[in-house]
Amino acid sequence: MWSLIRTLWEVFRHAFRRRATYQYPEEKRPLPARARGRIILSRDPDGGERCVACYLCAVACPVGCISLEATEDEHGRRYPEHFRINFSRCIFCGFCEDACPTCAIQLVPDYEMSEYKRPGMVYEKEHLLIRGEGKYPGYNFYRIAGVDFETRGKGTSENERAPSDVHSLMP
Amino acid sequence: MNETARNLVIVFGVLICLMSLAGMLIWVERRMLSLWQDRLGPNRVGPMGLLQLVADMIKIFSKEDWVPPFADKAVFVIAPAAIMVATLASFAVVPFAPGVAVCNMNIGLLFFLGMSSMAVYGAALAGWSSNNKYALLGSMRAVGQMVSYEVFMGLSLMGVVVQAGSFGLADIVEAQRATWFCVPQFAGLVIFLVAGLAEVRRTPFDLPEAENELVAGYHTEYSGLKFAMFFLGEYVGVTLISCLIVTLFLGGWLGPVLPPIVWFILKTLVVIVLFILVRGSLARPRYDQLMGFGWKVMLPLALANLMVTAAVVIACG
């Protein structure tokens, strides 16, 4: 009996605590930067697109919602001719972000993507590509590895020593 | 003529106030429950969500009025009305202010006890006419619970009757001018509270509805207006038990400064909020625990309370 009275009192005290409700849409719940929301395609610090159309994200996707096709520009650098994500299929798992070798495809904490018509849920490259670098600033894949499109000279990429002169006797 | 007009005004006033209070209780309950559960209740529809009632009523009125083809049609339609009629009729004896009651009977308490027994019909017929196993289980539980808890509901009120010397509710309120009956009859108040909760099938005694267990208990097959009738009937029942607790134990309309009707409404609101707090806090007992509690704990307590009250009244002349 006493435990019942105690229960009533404890529940009554909850009236004086702060409510835990976020009044959407005026207040939004604060999300960490690694929250998996909308998918974007980012650029590298020099302004070119990071995506090299390696198809790894399309292969990694468990529901197969990514569709892209590779092509080369006039310098021979690969880029996706078109890049399509069907957000009505996407489960926001982040496997594509984990699979990408160039940190091109990223998931950002934005979830407000409602549409009235189902074809509006298919995002093309112009909807996915952003101007900035996303969550990985300062990373340019071609400065570390890959084909050299005058992005680095011999020995100027990260973790690489300068080449030694094989004709000289000096160390 | 003046007397007839006055009585008609009282009757229609009580009816209208009751139905609007039952409607407002939907909003009050949802906001109060969410107050105690660390969340916000409905606050979007009108200012502070007050028009939520209007939205709910529009939704319920526009639903299809469907009677299951396997159900007993006449009884199916009558059952919600039976509960509503029994509960509303009990308000005929409640004194809202000195001299303001629909019918000033000198056996008002017996009338209330009789009408609350009629409410069992509604619950039983609803489940039976639905022709559905879960509904039948719910209504069997409802019948067992309501009939068992009515036994000591009446007994707990006999202490009040012995102290007041009359069955009439107006006389009982008058007899509380010295002290309210919640002080000498505290055990009776607690027993009546428990029995009243079980009579209106309110948490923690809402096994017949059993929102987590039996789909929706005896009103599984009901939708639209008939379901609204059950829903509002539950709130009218809560209001009825609150009004009776106020009349019998908390001094009715007695109070120092404010007009009597204001005191009555204030006290009733406090008791209703207590009902909602009980709903938000207490766990539901299992059905055999519920019946065991009623027969083995509450009934002896009610009998003991009555014997002690009678002994004290006789001893003190």
C-alpha cells in the first residue's frame, strides 16, 4: 500500500521536470556530425570532384539504390557521367561512405527530404554534388595515390620521400 | 410553472455541462498524463491544443457506422447506450449546490448504487453481442470485476450513512458542516476510491479494456460514434465517481468564501486529476490478483470499517 502512495508521489514530482519533447519543426534535435542522413558527393580542396566512378559504392549498397556510369575527361581523369541515388530505396546505412576510397560520397545529418511524388525521390548528380569538402576537409586522393594528373611531382605526395639521385655517390 | 422551468434548466444544464466536461476531459487527460510522463501532450491544434477535442469529434463523426455482420445487431447498438444512460441517470441525485439537484431523493445513495449495477449490463452486452472471443473475454472480466467490487462499494458507503443518519445526498452534505467525512471515514474513502476505479473500469482496473492485451477488450468491434460513446462514457463515469467522492467525503459544496457551485467544481476537478494521476502511475494487476484483492482484502476492510463506525456511533450516543 505504501509503495502505491510512493509511486503516486514520485510520478507527481515529474510534473515539475523539464519535458523531453523537441517541438519539431521549431526546435530540431541536435545530431552529431557522423549521423547518417542525406547523401552528398563532395569536392576536393582544389575544386575538382572527388568521385572517380570506381563503382565501389554501388557494389557495397545492400539495396542497390546507386546507379552511375564512368567516363574520362580530356586529361584522362575518371569521373561519373551520371550518378543517381534512389532515396526511396536508400536505407541510410553508410556502407557507401565506408567503401569510398576517395571520401567522395558522404552522409550528412540532414533528414528533411520529403516529396509528394515518388520520382522526386531520385536524386541526380546535380542534386548530390556540393561545392565544399563535406566531413573530410583537406583530403585530395590524387595527392596521395592514383594516376598523376600533374597533381604531384615525384616524391611530393604525403608519406613519400624525395627520389634519391642514382648517378651520384652521395647518400 | 416557475418550478418546472427551474427543474428543466437544471436538467439540461447538468446534461450539457456533463457532456462538455466529458469532452474536455479528453484534452485534460492527455495533457495531464503527458505532464507526468515528461512529454508534451497535444499542443498544435488550437491554443495549447484545446481544439484537439473538435478534431477528434470531426474524425469520429465522419467514420463509417459499421455493425459487424456476425454480431447481434440490436444488442450491439444498445450496449453503449446502456452504459451511457446508467451513468448519466446517476447524476440525477448529485447535489451541486444547496437546493440544486435534478431530483432530491431521500434515498439518493441507494439509487446511485442501483444505477451503477445497471452499468454492468452495458459492458456485458457489448462483449456478448460482438460475437468475438476477445471481446467476450473482456466483457466477462468486466462483469466479474464490476459485480465483485460493487459489493464493498456499497458497504464502504454505509459508514457515511451511519454517520450522517440518512441516505439522501443533500442530507449527507449538510452533515459535513462540522468536519468533512474524509477525516473520520478515511478508510471508507480509500475503499470507495478503489471500488469506484473498478466500477468505471479505469486503470489500474482496466483489464476489460486491456489496451495491451485483449486488442481493446469488450469494445474491440466498435468504431465511430459507438466507440465514442464508450470513450465518453468512461469519462462520464470518472466524473460521476469524482462528484460522489466530493459529495460523500469531501464536503460537497461546503466552503468558506466562494459560491458553493465553485467549490463543488474545484473539488471535483481535484479528484479527477487524482484519477488521472493514478492512471499514469499504477501497474495493472493480473485478473486473479484483482479478484483476490477485492474479495479477500477490500471486503473484510469494508465490513470492519462499518462495524467500527457503527460501534463508535452507538457508543457516543
